[in-house]
Amino acid sequence: MEPSLYICATPIGNLEDITLRVLKTLNEVDLIAAEDTRNTLRLLNHFDIKTSMTSYHEFNKFDKAYELVDKMKSGTKIALVTDAGTPAISDPGEVIVRLALEAGLTVTSLPGACAAVTALSMSGQKTRRFAFEAFLPPDKKERAEILETLKKEYRTTIIYEAPHHLKATLNELLKNLGDRSLTICREISKIHEEVRLTTLSEAIEYYSQNEPRGEFVLCLAGADKEADKQAEKESWEKLSIEEHMELYLGQGMDKKDAMKQVAKDRMVSKREIYNALIK
């Protein structure tokens, strides 16, 4: 069964990063759904592609998605592109993809550029596990909740940021998370590409003297798990075993589970905790 929706990754900078398969698909589909038709037109003109376009973006992503799904049900083949990179990744394309799948249509993704993975690959940070936050939300309450979760996030975290918000975001991260290793990737795959391995405090100092320019991807080291474990251990050592038990009993645990957790915290056997409580 031929796909109805083709998710087409486009270059995030250098136009040569586009794949031959994407070029072929953009030429052969019936319609291209583009986040910004003016931006995509420059790409199409560069490769002499004449396929018709329609606008699909954040502000029409629901109504237009239903309209495009109806077209696909009638046999129209549609390519989905974003301004740069892979559609549906921190992008309104996630809506049309979901609706297309729910409608029983065939969806396929054509691999290509993605700023998050590209930045991570050259960051020098740990890459086996990572968390993608994209742009931190502007809503203060939601932003504070995310920053709170990042305090105990042990994976490398990827954050997008615009130049005019960069300094404020760096200060927020330092205030909430403490000083951490950070790789700043700027203008990825463009003429002025820059990769800076630094720390939050050093980055704040640097950009206090150098105005941020271009688009940024921040690869932030995760929290120090061993340091957190040591801090927890030291805090538990200040408690008596009875107080430690009350901590978990107060959270609704039964006595058996509380005893098991106390033993785990203190890295001793449950029998030792039991004997101490009996005494």
C-alpha cells in the first residue's frame, strides 16, 4: 500500500543535506503541506521542483489537518515539510500524523536532518540516553514544573533557544539546576556553525560580553547521580531508623514496604532494620 503522507526532513542549514529520496518524493506527490510556504518555495526553486503547496502551521494545525486527511482519503499523496529539519518533532506536524494514522492511512517518514540529534552527536556530552525538551514553555507555571523535573534528570537534556531569550534561559538553568557542563551548538550546518563545550556559569559570562546571534541548541549534562545519592545518604544518616521509617509510613507505605525502602536507602539488609527496630 503506497503511503498517503510522507514526512520529509529538509535541511536545517546547508541545502546539500537534503536526501535524494526527499527530492524525488517532493517531485512526485500531489501536494506539499509546508509550515511556511515562502520558506519552502526557496527550497523548491533551488531544486527546480514545481509541486503545489498549501500552508500548514501552528495556527491552523487542527482544521487544516482534517481537511488534508480528507484529501488523502480521496487518494491525494501529501508531503509534509517544516521550516527546517524533521516535521512533527516539536512541530505542528504531530497533529496531522496522528489523525492520518487514526484514519487508517499509511504514513512514512523520510529520514534526514534533525537539529536535536545533530547537535547531540557533536556535543561531547553523554549520548546513550537523552531527554528532548525543545523550547521551554513561556508559561511561568509550566516552565517552573519542567525546571523542577530537570533537577533530577540524569540524562543529557536537549533544549532549543532563540538568541533573544538565550541569556535569560541560561540564568534560569543555573539558578534552578546549579552549574553543569553544557555544549552550545549555534547555527548548525550553516556558514557560522559553532560548537562550544562550556558550563552554564561560563556561558553566562561569555554572553554577557558577546551578544547571542543565530539559532541555538543546548545540550545540557544530566544531574550528577552519584552526588545526589551521597547527599541523600547523608540526609538519611541524620535520621534515626525510627524517624526514617516514619518518613515512609507518613507517605502511606505499609510497615513491610517502609522497612524495605529504609534498608535500601541505608544500603543494609532488611533484617538489620528489623533488629534495630525491635531493640
